[in-house]
Amino acid sequence: MPSPETQKLLLAASAACEDKKAEDIRILALDPAESGLTDYFLICNGTNERQNVAIADEVELRLKREFGTLPNSVEGRRQADWILLDYVDFIAHIFSPEKRAFYGLERLRKSATSISPADLNEELKATVKAARAKPAAKKAPAKAVKKAAVKKKTPTPRKATAKTRT
């Protein structure tokens, strides 16, 4: 199960794509049995290569600024028709419309479930709520505190040591 931190990173990355006017933003939750590679794919496309670079830059900048994380690997920035940002727990794919239609990652990952950012946000809220409820459930009912009589300790006399001079 993906961690809440991963979900927060993914939501911030999808918001960065949306802010830079990326088209057809999709989040694919990959089947863990089939993909040991990552948990999610974030897929979007820009209208041209310059927009693709701008989207990738915004994703990098936002995740660095808000979470202090950088991608482990960046591929395709120079050609800018398919830019891949590898954040280990999710991979962002920023395509040109032609390359997206040609490669069809959504078709290749048929076992993956497509989720919207709103659904992911609701899932994150439910995860956080469940995590906050666990410590409250683990606490035992309040026990009556018994006050024990505190005995005063009397200071013990120190033994006098006689120093003899010779």
C-alpha cells in the first residue's frame, strides 16, 4: 500500500501539471503483483515541446520546494516529446500528443486502475483519518491513579572522617 507521503507527492505533481495547462492528466495505480517498478504513473501531455519542458520544470520545482525531493532520474528533456521524471514511488510521463498516442501506456497497463486526483485526495484523507484513529483506539481506558503516601527521607548523617596530620 502506498504511503500518504507518496500520495501527497503525487497530488502536488498533478497540480503542477494542471497549473501549466497539461492536457488529459491521468493517474494510474499500478497492480503491485505486476509492477515492482513503481506504485503510480502520472501521465499527461502538452501541446508542444516547450510546454512539455515547462510542465516538467514545474513538477520538479514544486516537489523540491514543498517536499525537498528531487527525481532520481530525468529522461528525454532534450527532445521533449516524452519526458520521464522518476520519483521511485511514482513516475511522471509528460508526452507530446503524437508520442502519447503512439506508445499508449494506458493500453499497455490494462491491470492498472485509473484514478482522478480528486479520488486520490479522498483516499489520502481516509488514510490519514484511519492513522489518526489508531492511536486513540490503542489507549487503555483511564485508570484511577492511586496516590501513594510519600515518605520523607531523613538525611543520613555522614560519618566524620578525622584527618590526622603527621
